[in-house]
Amino acid sequence: MLFDSTNTDIHMEDTKLEQVHTIKFLGVMINDRLTWDNHKQEIHAKICKTLGLLYKCRDFMDEHSLIKMYKTFIQPYFLYAIEVWGHSIQSQQDILIKLQHKIFRVLYDCKRTDDALRHNEEKLGSIEHIYNIVINKLCFKHHAGLLPESFCNNLMPEFNIDQLQRRITRISLDQMYNYKNKFDSTNTSLKKIV
């Protein structure tokens, strides 16, 4: 995939490679502008197919069982490669935030999002919260030397926490230095998802 908008021809063994605008790599949709809109739309489409099942089951299943269904059939779509695309969620108007609010309304049988969020009482983390937990855990593992050496040397040469704070996340500097404490104090059920 080319990330340049110029008309550059690339040849491999005398064969011209086709320029594409979107490609799926390891289950993640990457486009030629390095935005994550295509990937988020794909997640949205997959979850919407499953949401109907959750909606139909709420008539004869209790809340605990519905939450288990959510964690089994829907949450993995939110979690897959969230380290890569999670920073692109910028506002409450994001397509996945709106979808998660709809899921909460279905789970808790509420007409308004505010009621569903209040009823949730942090039983299920928001996408932003889950993203922050995953990034905090990644930082902790790197800082503690728990990541594979090839990952640190090849993918993150001369990596430090300040670089990650500037380039990857929206987490404030204070939070970055307290990532271990935050992860340790995280709700046990949320820790299990990461």
C-alpha cells in the first residue's frame, strides 16, 4: 500500500504493484490516509449484526446473562487491536461511542443513554476507559521489561514513556507516570478483559 498521493509506480520482480486505498492487514483495516474510519465502520457493521441477538434475548434472560453475552459476542470486536486504533476516538459523536451507548440501552432496557450509563455503574467500561487500561498495561509491561525483547528492539527502538505519551495516547503526563497504580486500582472485572 502506498501512503503517498503521487502517481508512483512500484514494481516487484518486473510486476507493477497495484495501489489500493484500503487494505485489511491482520484483521485491521488500514487506509492510504492512516485514519481508522474504515476499521471503525467495519467494527460497527459486525457489532450491529450481533446486536439483534442481544436485543431478542433480553426478554427472557437476566442482566447478568446479557452482560456475559455482551462480553462474549460484542466486546471482542471493541478490543481487537484497540492499541492501534483506540486513540482515534475523539468525541462522544464517534460512531463506536454511539454504538456502545445503544448497546447499553439494550442491555439495561433504557430509553435514554444517560439512564443506561447510570445503570451501568462501571460494570462495563467505555471504549475510552478500556483503551486507557490497555495502554497503561502496555506501558507497565514495557517499563517492567515484560514485553518480548524483539518487540522492544524492533518495533520500539529508543522507546520511552514520554514518546508514547506524545505520539500514541491522549493520557496526561501525570497519568502516564501513575499507570501502574491506576491499573492496580482498576475494577477486577475490567482487568480481565485486557
